Amino acid sequence: MNDSGWKGTGSGLRYAIVGGGMAGVLAAIKLKERGETNFTLFEKAASLGGTWRENRYPGLTCDVPAHCYTYSFAPHADWSAYYAGGPEINAYFQKVATEYAIFPWVRFNAEVTGCRWDEASQTWHVTVNGSETHEVDVLIVASGVLHHPNTPKIPGLETFAGKAFHSARWDDTAVLDGTKVGIVGNGSTGIQIVTALWDRSEKVVSFQRSPQWVMPVPQFEYTDEERAAFRKDVALIDAIRNDEQYWSNIMRFCNGLQNIDGPEMKAVEDICREHFEESIKDPVLREKLRPNYRAACKRLIYSWQYYDCVQKPNVYVETGEIERVEPEGVRMKDGTFHPLDVLVLANGMRALAA
């Protein structure tokens, strides 16, 4: 075994943590907290953060309230809003990792490319960067599944004269202000990008394969006074984390999934349907955005602004099938052509088995 890259020290069980996102950072903190020092956190990239490092697209927001999306032992008083943006969340994980001093146990640019259980020695053989191997007693897989971009195979994509890229590989050199932007895909990512660009870009074309059910949620910014109060009294943060209304809504949804014909799921569907019918004024657009399946058959979209933004005059929802990409834009099978300067592929990730 080649353990030249091993960061762990001391005796006892040897641990390997795969991935430096939310779960990996937590595992490292908790191991260190209980006195374990013989471990290494292998991170394939040059920094921690997981999905919040990978994704940097405009409008990136977590669909869990900010104060609930923290470690219970590391409350954060300075969230800017009820739902926090991606850069803030990434900064939070960097801050916690620094405060809990786990970096000596982190090895960056170290991608775990294989794991094999050896029955004879009762150990894991962990392969890093395709060649070096480490023998450990405990393997903690915290790699997640949403970090391999799903890039669609659209004919002519390579001929596009403008900037074309996956939303998880955002190109910061792309000019979005005053330009024509196409967004392929309308899951959470595509919808967040639409809501972020409608008032920046000359035109936004949302290429939609299937419409989504949207659950309306509140969003508001915290004032300086509120943040100061959070810093002074952590019980105010705990009150948000333990909000009965929020958790009752979550439980109602979870219970509804167990009995899709029960009253809990009906309540969820009624909220989504009422929000849809009351929000979309144009009958043509309403039919474009009307799902033909029950709410929660796909993951619900949580948004406080999508229906408002998608009705702006410079936003166009395209429901036809793409024929090909041409140098100046996207050609549909019915012959419609959408001139574009930027093409964003918001087609999600390939969820690979660990």
C-alpha cells in the first residue's frame, strides 16, 4: 500500500472520508471531536463545498430555509435572507471548516477512483487519482450524487458561435446583460436562472421538456437589527429552526408521499394548483406551464417568484422539440428559430451509484 498521501496521525481505526461537501465536512468535524486523528478527507477539487462549489450560476438558492441548512452545533447569525444564495452557503462551509480546524486532515486534488473491500484483511483498499492506494478500516462515502453534469447530445451544439456551457460549469466570461440567452431545462436550476436573468438579458428563452409544479414559499431579507439579535441570542435562531409551521408542512408532504390519495397529498396539490391558476394570466402560457401529472411525481419546485418572472414580455417558454443548434441560435423541429448569444444547458446531473 502507498500511504504517502495519508493525512491521518495516531493509532486506532483508520478512516477515509470521500468528498468535502456538507456531509464530508461534518464527518471530519465529528471524528476530530471525539478524538479520532487517523483519518483523511479526500476531496477531488481544490477546495471544499461540494455542490455549492460546483454550482455558481445566477440565482442559485437553496430550497431549505438558511437557518435550517446549517449544522446544529454551528448556527450562523449572518444569513442575508430566509432562503440563502449559493455563495453564502459555500462561504458558511468554508468558515465552519476553518473554525473547527479540519484542514490538516484534508487532501485536495485527490479523487477517489476506486474502493475495494478485502475480506481477508477486513479492510478497505481505497484508490486515489487512479494509482495510489490506501488501506483503511472505515470508509465514509460523502461524495453525493449530483456532481457529474448531464450534458445533452444536441446536434450541432459544437457549432454554436456564442458561449454554450452546462450550468454546473458556469462560464464567467459569458455576457448576460443585454443579450439573448437560451436555457435548456426547467428543473430547479433552469427556473432559478430564468428568475435571475429576466431583468438582465434582452431576451430569455426557456426550453421546456415538461412543465413543473411550483410550491409557493416566502422569501425576505433579514435586517441588520435581526442579524444583530441572532448574534446576541441563539434562541432566536433555534425558534426558526424549530418553526412548527415549516415542519408541519414538511411532514404533511412526507406523509402524503406514503399515501398519495390521502388528505395530506391533496392539500399539497391544492396549494400548487391554486398558486398556478391564480398566478398565470395569459391562457396560452398557462397551458404551456400546466403539468400533465400529479404534484410530487417529480420533485416540487420551491419558488417565490418564478410565475411572475416567466410572464415578463422578454421571457419566452418554448415547448417544442429542438432540431439542432446552429451558429446563431437554436432551430426547432417546427422550423422556429431562436437567435441566441448564450446557451445554458441546465439539464441537471447524472446521478451515479456510489
